Amino acid sequence: MKGSILERLRNEGRNVLAEVEAKEVLKEAGVPVNETLIARSREEAVSLGGKLGYPVVLKVVSQDVLHKTEAGGVELNLAGPEQVMEAYDRIIAAARAKYPGARIEGVSVQRMIAGGTEVIIGLTKDPQFGPMLMFGLGGILVEVLRDVSFRIVPLTETDAREMISEIKGYPLLKGFRGSAPVNEDALAEVLTRLSNFIELHPEIDEMDINPLFATEKGVIAVDARMILKWDE
Amino acid sequence: MKAKGTLSERLNAVFHPRSIAVVGASATPNTFGYLFMDYLIKAGYTGTLYPVNPNSDQILGFKAYPSLKDIPGDVDYVISCIGARHVPEMIRQCPARNVKGVHLFTARMSETGDKRGHELEKEISSEAGRLGISLIGPNCMGIYYPKGGISYAYDLPKRSGKVGGIFQSGGISVNFIRYAGIRGVTFSKVVSYGNAAGLNESDLLEYLAGDDETGLIAIYIEGVRDGRRFFKTLKKAAAVKPVIVLKGGRTRAGTRSTFSHTASIAGSFNAWEVMFRQCNAVQAADMDEFVDLTVAFNFLPEINGKRVGVIGGSGGKVVLAADECEQAGLDVVALPEDVKELIRNKAPEFINWLGNPVDFSILTGAKITPMELMQGMAGSSGFDFLVCNVTEENPFDDFMWAQLITFEVNEYLNISSAGIKPLVVTIANPGLGMSNTGEWRWKTLLEKREMLASRGIAVFSSVRSAATALSKLVNYYLNRKRMRHGGAE
């Protein structure tokens, strides 16, 4: 299919991508993502929950709500239809209260992923050396410890492996105190795929995949956002 | 029109001029118009030299010409010492003399930060490009090519060697060549390129990476014009030969939008360090380390392990030596079994006393000589290299002190000459004063240092500096192996 998501976004002149669209782009880059669908009503949320399989996570979808968690816009581990309906109402109400006048598209629904280590993969552009990928432990650790590594695009396989093993928290990925080691091959593969994709798509200007869950079996992107910058 | 020929053909022409014109040459000593003439004469340039100055008939014994176009033959290379505003006219005269390369020592262009300087530099650069002239500078010292008798300072080594250099700063390059020269390092080709209006850091790096005379490259850099190209060029260069980099100028983190965590965290990271690491360039922390690393890579072969045997010195000195090696990331292993076997056979009473580092002072009267022990260590596969310390602290009188130092140094030299194990020597250099250099004790050590350097041995002034350089050297070769194995992009 030639009608790629990025082409569509270019035609629409879009710059800031929230979770759902960012994940569509990632999917095209070959990054496994946790399928995420948008519900525009509580009933739709319930039907999507049934389709994706419980437990699910609901998140507010709005270009105007930048910090979803702080706005009460995220509800985790919802086990069934009643919980989904209640959570839907709470999320919409909280977002309206915190961001009056925000354009709220609805609520995204995805399966709750349990287990695995949270990591972050990001992209930024250095004014001198161009696109650089970042890897580190995800969640709040990335903000507090800044335990991350960078590589300039394009990455070789060696680069990808080194940027994983170079962080201080690497022992956590190797399996710590009996926990299973994460699949480093899959992580390295995602990094090199992203590198290739970014080379082909210089319009991707900034990106956070946070968190990406890494397990023994593989990896899956759970949340992401992106900035696109189109040439004139 | 683009410059003629490939990059390597163009630069080969620059380094092998059959004739050089110094435009703005002068008979007044210690003006640059005089110095650039005199540097060439003292360095033994054998091509034809043409001083150009409208007000002189003769400069330093050479017939002078009023302008480039008045010179009766072809001029391959021009060194410009004239004022910035006269340069465009001089460039326009170049085609008539078939000039291939121009070095602009001339400054006061874009580095001044003013608009007219920028515009003038741009005009010169595009004119040179149009005429197919390779341009070096402005605001730089040009080329040092000892093999061709080309130099840009007094007293730079006349012998040629394998270190290539690329320097954004001319002053740093002169110091570097002198400091490394004292340590026995000799050079293939060095370029001080200044404002890089013509040939830039990436052009020069690409050229030296492919240059057969250059075995390793030292770069001093403050900024780049095209970061992406430099990254790719550096990566390719470091894959074929060691590239040692000293980065000048702190990079201030840019403030950017905080949309993503990635961008906000990236602000506190040094992209240059990321880049150097990714390319497997060897980064020097400061000028001293820059020289130390160049000495190490110049004299030592490829070493693929960090197991160090530490020899020489007594008592606390060997303890500190071991600490410093470990701190630098080296592996101070226990004496390997074959060395122990040797001790058991020759002098069993020392089997529990001798260890790594080896304190030779305890061997007095033993049935195993230091030489035998060293030979055993050099021959053992349990060590990747040896760090040999000169025992300056020996307690004896003049004659015996000097005799022991000589004996020790000669033994290191013999072991090194045997070529079975890479080794470096440390001789203290505590910052001698004028009067010290005449004292027999320091004089002896300076002589030993010089002798070892001239025999191709890497000499360091402390165990710490030796260990740091060796650790980075081994990392370079191990990384290179791994990167080759991991496949190119």
C-alpha cells in the first residue's frame, strides 16, 4: 500500500502526533506496537475492550492535553465493561476540568500489558550531527537518572547492541535477581529498524517511545509521541 | 568549474610542489613574509622558491618578483602573507602561472565576525573553486611536510614519519609537533587549515585516511562545517587507521522545546563525545594526553588485551604503579604459571615474594637475574604488554646510580628489540628547572629518555599517563575488531 501514514499526515499538514498516530507510524517502521483504537463514546469503549481483550487501558485523546497522567487522563488495568464505562466518564470529566476548552477526540483503548522492563527509545536532532537515537530505562527512571545512551543515525548492528549494553542499568535488562533477561536481539532490531526508517523519513523530528516494554520474548511499544517537520 | 582531479590528486599536488611563491615575502626578519621563506629554506625545500614583493629585488638570496604574473615559470603552490584585501587580485593571477594550491596565511577574514570579512572570504573561496585551485585557510599555518622540505615553524622534526595531522589551530599544531617530536614522534603530513574556506576538516581527513605515508592521524578540532559528513568520514578513517582527536571549545547545550524527554535529555549530553565513541575515534582529554596517545599509537603495535606486567621500581612505587594501572582500566594479573615455574626452578625462595608488579630491588643476590625474569615475562602468553619503570630512586652514589640506571634501561631496550612483547618505559619528568638539566642525575635520565625514543620506544613521564594511553590504545583495537565483525552499516 503506497498510501503511507506519513504521506497522509503531510497532506494534512500535521506536526504533533499523539499516541494513536505515532503508533501507526511506528508500525510502518516495523516496530511492534500495542494496538490502540479510539473510542468516541463509552459504549464504543466497551465494544473495543471486548474486541482487544481485557484487561485494558484507557487514555484521553486530545491534542490539547499534553500531560495525560497529570490530567487524570489515564486509567489502567480495567477488567470488564462496567469498569471501562466508569473510567471513560471519569477521564472525560477530569480532562474537561483540567483543560477547559480542550478539544477531546475521545479515549484510546488498548490491552494492558503486564510484566517486562520499561525502556525508552527516542529521537532528537543534533544541530551538527543530525538525527540521534536515544536508549534508556523508561518510566520515571529516565527523568530522574538520565541513564541513557545516544547514537547518531545511521546505526550499525554493533552500535545498536552497544547502546543497549552501555547504560548503567544494563544488569536490569540482563535479568536481575532471578528475573528473566529481556530479548536484546529484538531491542537491537527495533533500534536498527528505526534508524533505517528515520534515514528515509527526515521529516520525523522528535520522538519518544516511552515506555517500550521489553520481555524475554520480544518488545512492544506501549506509548509514543512524535513531532514531524515538513520542508516548505 | 570545480577543482580539477580527485581530492587525493589535488592534495598530492599541494604536498609536492615543484615551485613555491611566497607572496608578500619580506627581507625584514621576524615578519611572516620573511619567516615563511626562511622556514622553507631551513626545512631544506629543494624546489624553486619565488619571493613576490613589488618593493624588493632580492629576498634571502632569491630573486624577487613584483607580482605572481611576473614570475617566469609555473608556480605550483602559493603561500600568501599579503593583506586580506589584496588576495582576490592575487588569486586571479594564479591561472597564468598554473597554480594548483594556495595557502592563505592571510587572516582578518570570517574569524573577525564582521560582515566584510565574511564576504571577502566567500568571494575568495568561490573564485578559487572556479579556477580549480585548492585553497588552504585563510588564517592558518598551511602545510608541514618534512619529506618535501616544507615547514611552517623553526625546529620541527626534519625526519619524516607516519603521523598525519589536521589542526584547526596553527599554534596548537606547532606545540603538538614539538612536544611529540621530543618524544621521538615524526610526521608524514600535517595541515593547519584555519577558517577552512577551501579544504576543510573532512576533506583533509578523507585524504589522510587514504594516504599511504600516514599510519595514524591526530586531529585538533573546534567546530565543523558539515557535521554529517565529518561523522561519516571519521568513521571510515578510524576503521582503517587510528584517529586521535582533541576537541577544543566546550559545547553549550542548546535549549530546545521540551516536547519529548529525548530532546530535553539530549541537551545535557555532549554530541561530540557520542560521535567520537560511535566512530571509534580515540579522544584525548587534554594536550598532554593528546601527545601521550600519539606516542603510544606511533610506537606500539596492535594490542588486543589489557593484561599488563609491571616491572621496575621499588617498594611503594610498584604498589602505586599497580593502582594507577587498575584505575586506567588495565588488568594487573598475577604472575602467570610459566613465569612462576621459572622462579621455582631458579630461585624457589622467591616464589611467594615475587609478584606482579615485580619489585626488582628484592632480587639482590638472588639466583634469578632481573633480565632472566623479564625475559620470562616477555615470553609469557599471560601478559599482553609490559610497563617498565626506571628505578630513579636507587640509593647509590653517582657512579653506581648511573651504572644501574644504564643497566636497567639497556635491559628494557634489549627486551623491546627482541620484539616478543610490546613494552613502554616510564621515566619521571618532574618539571625540571634550568639548573636541573645540567645536573648529572637529571641529565642521565634525559639522555636515557632521548635514547629510548630514538630507538622507537614509547616513553611516558608517569605510570598514570602510560596506563591511560595504553588502555585507550587497546580499546581502539578491540573496538575496531568488534566493529568489523559487527559489519559496516
